[in-house]
Amino acid sequence: MTSELFLQLLDDVVFCVLSDNSETVEEWLDNLPRSWGKLAGLAIILSKDRIGRTLIDSERRMVWNHLWINLQKLKLDRKINI
């Protein structure tokens, strides 16, 4: 998979994980245990399903990083809007 296609996949996967798991996202925002692991796992599973194979280590790290960055943006938005 080309890097451009993989980046598009990352955006789509993160959007789906965050929008389909709002309760877990709220738990993560509230620093509840296991919420990060659940979101990270869901993102890996969805990525794997979308590309039809197991992710290599660098791809997994990219998925986690992209998810983390987007979660941090949500956290920042939450603080700004308080």
C-alpha cells in the first residue's frame, strides 16, 4: 500500500473509531483505565480489516500515533470550550 493511501486509511480509521466509540472516548478524556488500550486495539483491528492483512510494526505505530494525536486534539478542544 502506498504511503498516500495508508494516510487516507489512517484518517478514515481514526474517524470511525472515534465516532463509533464515543463512550470510550469520553472514558479516555476522563483518564479511565483501559480506555486507551480499547481504542488502540479497535483502530488496529479496523486498519487490518481495511487493508486485508496484518500490519507491520511501523504501520501499527502510525495507527497508534494518528489516533493519539486526534485524541489529544479532542482533549485540547474540550479544555478550550470549558
